Amino acid sequence: MIAHWRARRRIDRHFRGRQDPAGEQAMRRHLGACASCSGYYDRLFVVAQIDPAAPRIEQRLAAGLGFAGAALPERSPWLLWGFLPSAAGLILLAWFNRGMALDAGFTARQAGSARAPALRGYRVSPRGAAPLGSQIAATDELAFAYENPGGYSHLLVVGVDAGGTLRWFHPDPDVSDAAVTISGGPGRRELPEAIRHPYQGGPLRILGLFAREPLMVSRVSGLIDRAGCQGLRNRLPGVACTELNVIVKRPGGP
């Protein structure tokens, strides 16, 4: 019970935009193993979608990454729940529509399925976080979130730059060869880490590989190339591939 109580306090802080990196990491670990707290997270997510005063996902993400300037004034979680009765008629609409708006630069393979997963990208700086657009600077740090209504259990996130070099985001191959464990169900969950790579200028494809088994970096590295998701359709059956496409601009470049 203590673990659940702590987890729910961390979830409340997350949705107030007041989470710290250690608490964010602990919250994510607990959500991956606790269906009850995951449901609590999803309920607050739905309310936050329709509460105009709730911190946006970009603010929550930046706060969880340790950018003090992103933290908002303390706000009781009961304010979120207090908003619920007046918005009861909107909740079903929010649940139905929450995944319909796609960020710029996002391309979903398997877009015809309502249970298809989605990968979202964010540019992160000390000023906060913003959705990934069509261009990034070579010095930008990137962070990610995912939507997993189909209940996939594992995720790999990797970039392929203009030179064909793989740039791993999740996992860090120097730490683990295994795909990260993720939670299923409605709602969007952030991966609480911002990562910078020495990209080449030009096109960058960022792939999110959703699997129902613990994929290994060593297994898939030789299968990924600049063709992105299209090149993986026959190479990784049963794996859902989503793709973000951006252009990396280097200093002094075009």
C-alpha cells in the first residue's frame, strides 16, 4: 500500500508539472508493473486533456527532466478532480479524440488501425520542451513519449541520420541491449530522458519499434537502414514501426 500511495503522489506531482527527475523515474517504473496506478494515471491524463488550466504535456515533460523553469505554481490534484463534474460530458469525447491530432513531422505506419501505437518527439532546452517539428538543430536534445493502446510490451527508439549511422535513444546500448519495457492502454506516457547525438546534417528518420517480445539492439541493428519503417516491414514481422522525419540543420549550414 505504501508503494501505491507514493506512486499516486508522484503521479499527482507529474500532472501539476512539479515532478523531479528521480520521482519521474520511480513513477515510470511503478506504472509499468501496476495496473491500478496506471489506471489512475490514465484518468488524470484524460482530465488534463480537457482542463484548460492543467500543465501541457511539454511542461510536464520538461519538469520531469529537471528544468526548473518549467515548473508551475503548486496546484492541488483535487483541482483536477474538481474540474471533472463540469466536464463529464466532454470526457468521452477526449478519450475518443486524444490520439487524432498528430504533431508536425509525424508519420504513422499502420495508421488505419485504431489500436496502432504512436511515437511523439519533443525538442528540449532550459526554456522548456516543444513538440518536434520538421527541423531540429544539430545541438538539440530530444525526448519522446508514446501511445500504446494495443498493449505492446517493449519499445526501441532509434534514429538513422543522413550518413546511415544509427543513433540510439532507448535503450542506451552502452547500458542495456534490451528494449525498454512500456505500459499499455489509453493515454500518452513520457520517456523521462533528453538525449543529444552528433547528427550529420540532413534528413533524420527516428523510428519507434513496438514489440510484444523483448527485442534486442544487437538483433535489429543490422536490419535498420535509411529506408526506415518501409525497409522493416518484411524484416521484423509482428513489430509495429512508427516514424518521425526531420531535417537536421548544422551551424552555418543551409
